[in-house]
Amino acid sequence: MSIKLPNMPKIQDLIRLYGLSAKQQLSQNFLLDLNITDKICRVAGGFNDCTVIEVGAGPGGLTRSLLNSGAKKVIAVEMDRRFIPALKMLEDASDGRLSVVMGDMKDVNEAEILKQFGAVPTDWDKPSKVKIIGNLPFNVGTHLMLKWIRQIKPREGLFEFGRVPMILMFQKELADRIIAPVSSHEYGRLAVMIQQECDSKVVYDLPGKVFVPPPKVDASVVYIEPKVKPIGDLKSKEYLEYVCRELFTQKRKTLGNAIKCLGNGAESLIEGIDPTKRPQNLTVEELVKISNRFNDWPHKKDIDMLSFRNDARWLRGEEKKLKKEQRVMESLEKRKEKLAKFKNLDKKQQIEYLKVLRETIPSGLNLKKDTDDDNNANEYQVVHTEDIEDGDDFDFDEFEEDEDTIIKDK
Ligand SMILES: C[S@@+](CC[C@H](N)C(=O)[O-])C[C@H]1O[C@@H](n2cnc3c(N)ncnc32)[C@H](O)[C@@H]1O
């Protein structure tokens, strides 16, 4: 059996041949440069002799690299039927190593499909020979990732086959939240939920311009692998999720104050943990401890209805936040352009500009009456109050508060 694919038409040509335009509603941004897809396979640790589920294969760029990197079997799942002929062409050339499955990954039973294609389970303490990879729309990728994370503890689905690594492409800001270390700005519920059971790292940053068509945002490839032994002996993932949600929405409070939201007498849940810490500074281990105590606490609220079923709403909230961040970045870019133009005007023009268009004064510049010049009290000076840097005016806390609002709306 040959490891390398025979010569194939370029993906760009297949796209032209089959008239495959990118559908915006499916967030179709393709990777057509095989140097990049090859590199993704390398930084993900290689796929030699592995059985791989590829989610959202599209025109098949990454699929080709997976096959060329020696995968024993690639199961490519794609829901958009327009891509199936191009993928089938690849299947025909793959010497039986590629199987194309048309369908929505959200409806696919991973364990069944892996059994069907002959995947073999690996012992939990060994690196798994089964892997899952996908470059998916943000909401689909996060939905699937959370579903898979929930299957780790009971070792269901994918994890009947061992510690299956999940190699997923996400918007960079979301990837940063997944891998965020304790006390960092991005550290929150998502980081805790994932890091409690998995090792996660960003293995490759991809600027938006490498995709076709290019999205306005950058992406990162995240490698998430279940730990041999999770952090702490967690009693309930739902309670950990609940405790994190409640505490991280009060990031500015000390733990001693924030914990009160769990009920009267909840202070007992943080015994032995520094009450002057902020929720952001609590390690995963400490949060597991609090959640386990909450689990055994006779006074806890009944949170059954608040468990993971809220994911959909939470994800919509996350998506909204990222869109808002994007809008802020775009308006910042516009203001920077305006500022650059403004700086090219002579002083008189600058003053006129600022007088007439006060409401569009670029950030960092203002008019000040020239009080040093007694003879000409009406003279204005242009003053720089601050320099614009990336991220100025970009109050991340504002977004955290948005999340609070979204969660409390439930
Ligand atoms: C961003 S494109 C990436 C395509 C290809 N992997 C690449 O890197 O060029 C995402 C692909 O996932 C597919 N897709 C989106 N949601 C899906 C789902 N729920 N199940 C299966 N495929 C899905 C889209 O049709 C699209 O082809």
C-alpha cells in the first residue's frame, strides 16, 4: 500500500471544476495551500498508522495531507454535498485509506463509525492511535469539543478508543481561552472545564490571510489530549461548571465575597483556600475542591436545570462576544487610518478639522486653548493626550460583563 497519494489535480482546479463557492453561512474558509496543511499534520504530532476522523473536509486539502502523512485510515465527514464528488475522487486515489461520510458531525456516533472502519482501542496510559481533527465553524467546533469533553470521564464515544487527541482550529481568541493559564486574563470557565481533564496547547497560529476566502480573524490550531489522570478526583462535571460560572462572573470580588452567591454559609466550601484571592487566581485543583464540597453540601441549590444544557445559550453568548470584539478591532483600525491621514495635514488644517468635526476627533488628539499666548486667547493647539496602541479602548472586562448578562438571562 502506497503512503503517498498519486498526482492529483490542484484543489483550486477542483474548486473551479465543481463550481464550489464558499458558503458564508457554513463559515467555509478553506486551506488550499498544502504546505500549510502538511505543517498542521506535523505540528499535531503526525498521523502515521493512525485512524483519523476529519470533521468538515470541504474540498479536501487537509485530507490530502493526512493521507500523505501516513494515516492508516481517514474518515472524512462533510455535510455539504457539493464537496462529495471532489472528496470521492480523492477516495478513489487513496488505495482504500479514505472513506467519505456525508452528514452532520453533530449526528454522527463516533464510536460506531470508528468500529465500522476497524479502529482499534489503545490502552488509556498509551498515546492513542485514533485522532480527530477539524477546521470547523466556531460554533460547531465548540459544540463538538464540549460534547467530547463530557465523554472523557465515562470513556464513551471517541474515548472508548483511548485518549483520543482532538486537533481543532479555532478563532485565535477562543484558542487563547482554552489554553489560558491560571491568573491570565483569558482564564475562565472554558479553560477550567477543559484543563481539568486534558492537556491543551496551541501548536500553530494561522493568520486569517492563509484561508480562502480570508476571514477577518486569525485562527489557531489547538491540540487537546485527555490526561492519563485528571486533576483532582472530580465528583461532578456539572457542579464544577456551575461553580466556575458563578465565581468567574464576579472576577473583581475576592473569593471570600464571591462564594456567598452559592448560598448562605457557603464560606465553609473554601476552607483552607485563601479567601483574599480573586476567582481568576484559583487553580483548577482549588476549583475542583470547591466543587466537590458543593456537591456534598446539604444546602446547595438544585441546579439540575442549569447543567450543560445551557451550552447552546452560552456558546451563542461566546459567539456574540467575539463578534463584538471584532467590531471594536475594526473600528479601531478605521480610527488609526483616520489618525494617519490627520497627521499629514498642516497645523491649520488640523485645527479646522478638529473644530468642525469634534465628534470624530481621533482618539488621543484634542484641542486645547493656547493659554500661554495672552495676545491670542482664541488660538488653539492640537495636543496628544495619549498614543493609540492596539487594544486601546478595548475593555475586555466589558465583555466579561456581557457574559454575566447573557448567563443571568437564562
Ligand atoms: C472552514 S471549512 C474547512 C474545510 C477544509 N477542512 C479546509 O480546511 O479547507 C469547514 C467545513 O466544515 C463543513 N461543516 C460545517 N459544519 C459541519 C458539520 N456540522 N458536520 C460536518 N461538516 C461540517 C463545511 O461544509 C466546510 O466544508
